[in-house]
Amino acid sequence: MPLNIPGLLVPFHLLINPRLILPHLTIQDVRQLDFQALKRAGYRGAVFDKDNCLTLPHKDGLVPELETWIECLETFGPGNVLVVSNSAGSRDDPGGLQAESVSHALGAPVLHHASPKPAYSCAALISRYFAALPRPLRADELVVVGDRVFTDVVLANRMRDRKRGFLRSVMECGYENGGAVQKEREGMGGVGGPLAVLCVGVWKREATVMRWCEKGLVGLVRRWTGVQENREYDTFIKKI
């Protein structure tokens, strides 16, 4: 698999914007999401990672345990649930054959993108997809769900930063008062962008060391910035 250059560059971006890797909500797996509660709160669409989130790594079919997937599709409606993977639909999927197979298996469209998550160009494609729907969706009406910090969580937070512009977000992070860190402390983490949801459980072990490093880095950034998960988001979690 080719190197994910946008993912490898994330640590450098963290030097100027450390909150980029902070999810708004952490769950074990997709079964914990209360889709009806999300819909009532104003979220009208969702973006899902594929591998180890909905399927086994490099497999096309939904894992049998995710019986709630149908509920997700029915809650948000046709076209409002999008699968964005760094395998299916990516440059590693010549002709989009795997994307077609995954779309058929999951009953949801798969984004075709040349640049891997969390590239800004990938974030832009997602925004354009939802903006082009018969009933367009804004970024702050989306939930982005994935199992990796450096790809899925960063992607969600970059979709928010795109509205402000990269230079402005960098300048804001240089000032605690009125800047991005202060806004997070005031509980405004989801304003202007998607709700970033991190799944910490996996259906099959892979990249264990990298996941451990990501978890440690998230904890370090939370301690340094004082930004913790907003407990109000717990209303979107259901027991399984």
C-alpha cells in the first residue's frame, strides 16, 4: 500500500493546531451510536470509515454484529450516508471495482477520491458530495465515524477548519484567549463542523502499535490543552 503522505504530515500540523486529533465522542463501536438521538439533535448525514469500522479489514461485507446499520440508513435516508475509505474508492482501487462491491454490500455510496484521508482535498470532496444532494447538507450537520485518529478524526476536524481557512485557524491557535483552544474549553467543539466520533474497538487487530501511539497522543493533548470530551455528547451513546 502506498504511503499516506497526508497522514504522515499530521504530526507537523499538530505543532500549530494540537486539537486537530481530538474526537468529540469516543465509543467502542458503531453499535453504541444512537442514530435517532443524533437526528433529533440536528445531524442529518454521516460519513463512515470502512475497514475495522463497518467491515473486517480489506473485506467488503458488513460485519454480522452491526445489525444497527440498517437503522442508520433508515434514519438519515438514501444518499445521506457516505463511506469514505483509504482502500475502496481510493487510488488503490483501480476502476473502482471494490468501491462498487462495498456500496452494494453496505447499501451506501462510496466516495471515489485520489488523495487519501485526511487530505484537505478529500475533505473538500466530501463537502461537495453533501452540498450537491437534492437537500444539501452542511458540514455541521454531519457525523464522521472512524477508528483512526490520524485519518478519520483529523479529517472531521479539517472539514471544520476549511470554513475558516488554514491561515486563520493557525493564527487563532496561537492565542489562547478567543482562539481555538479557548473555544473548545467553552464547549464549542462541534460548531461549524462535523461531530468527530472515534471507535476504539476493532473487529480485527491491526496497526496495534500505531493505535497505541495515537491514543497516548490524544491523552497528552487533552492534558496539555485542558480540553475534555463534552459530556453532553453522551446522549448519543446507547448501551449494547
